[in-house]
Amino acid sequence: MTDPKPDPRHLGELTARNFPTAEQDAQAAQPPSLYDGPESAYRLAFTDTEFLLREELRPVRMQLELLKPEMIQKELGIESTIVIFGSARILPRDVAQARVAAARAAGDAQALQRAEAALAMSDYYEAAREFAALVTERSRAHDTPIYVVTGGGPGIMEAGNRGAHEVGGKSIGLNIVLPHEQQPNPYITPELCFQFHYFALRKMHFVMRSIALVCFPGGFGTLDELFETMTLIQTGKSRKRPILLFGRAFWEKLVNFQHLVDTGMISPGDLGLFHFVETAEEAWGVLAAHYGFDSAADQDERSAGAA
């Protein structure tokens, strides 16, 4: 004899929650007038901001900063990212050109010199923008699309998010609270625009899903992320992945890598941890060779055949 099937009218009761959700309780929990003052401990612990900001709650806050971006990216199906680092001070070419024109019109020799230097560096803004667009567009058909992630600010970070945005792709911004307020650039996908308090947790999220690290010229922050990632790979704490340095002339003038080898500070093989590249296409070529992606020539040939 078979067991009778549950009455369909009661199926919902079999899976119904036994308790209200935290959100429901938070909305329903109105404190009695006697206990609604700022000194009252009556508030639910998870709605009590003053309590959550206590020094002793730091481990909980760190856990939240790890979980929030992780859960949201997982929900949105983001598995692979490419991190783009570089200076927040590098300008878009049109802005740099306008500053040169203004300095020239004002007859200010010093300002003109600075503006011309900024114009030369703006080539990197345009390269980052092109590279981000290229990665977003060419990986769109992959089983695992690649998303650009930046520090969320201006300069090279803006260029990375902008390039992805301009080809209709999503991109991620990992902003951080700084003494001089950092505003997210306007090209980050809103649901992927995060803000951090802890540098360490932000650094983890840069690396957790990344399949490559792409560094454009930058200052202390860029160097920090570059050498930290290289150290993780060098020591075997992180899997090997391509590290691309845009602009050989800049990097070799900034860091004498060969001197580190000659003085025994690193092994000769450590120079293979990174590649110098000059263009977006060259950078994609390194990724294509490492991961077996289609090269630009393969894609062009397939497009021509389809036409």
C-alpha cells in the first residue's frame, strides 16, 4: 500500500519558515517609548550601529566585508576577473589636452611643462580603456566571462571601468574610505560598486577571483598591490597567473629588477613572474597564450568566415 500524497493545499506549509526572518523582526521591533532613547540597549543587536562599531566587534565587521562582496558576486555569476591597477592621477587624453592648451594660453612655462607630462601619460589611460573593452568584449562568449575589477576611483581605475562600460559590459569597483574622500567613478556597475574600511579585505577581493593582474604606471598603491601579488605567487601562497606591466620604459626606470637578481635578492627565474606589454592587443595575446583563448587573428578569421 502506497502512502497518500500530501494535499496540494498544504504543500506550502511543509516548507514554510518556522520563525520570522531577521528583516521582518527588524521592521517589527518598535521600542516602547520608555526605551527609545540613545542610551537604551533595547535595539536588536544587528540593527544597533553603535554596538556594531565597537572595537570588540572588529572581527564581525571584517567578516561582513569579506562576505558581502563575495555573496553578491557569487549571486551574479562572477567567477573570473582581471584586476587593473594604476595611478589615480593619470588623465583622459581630452582632459590632458585641454590643460596643455590652457597652460599655453596663460603663458605659464611651469604649468605647461606639467601639463605636457600629463598629456604624455594620458596614453596609458587610453590603453587601459581599450584593454578593458577588449577583455569584456572578447570574453563575453566564454563559458566563464571575464570581468574587469578596479579600485573604483579616478585615473587608470576609471579607464578600466569606462572601457567595460562602453562595450555594454559590467565591471567591479572596490572603493575604500580614505581621509581625502574617494568617490566612485561613474562607470562602475552599480550593483558591483563596493566600499571597504579594511585594506586587507579589499586586497583579498582583488586577488580571490583574478586570473591576471594588469599594472599601469602608478605610485605607492600600485606598487603595493604589484609586489604583494608577486610575493604571493613567488612563495606559492597563490596560484601562478599572468602579471602584465604596461610600459617597459616606465617600469625599468622605476625598478631595477636585474639589480635584485645580481645582488641575490631574488632568483633569476623570478623575472618570469611578469611580462612587459605596450598595447592592449599585446596584453590580450599574453592572456590568450596562457589560457588558450582565441587570439585576435583567430577571432578576425572566424568573423570573416561567418560573413
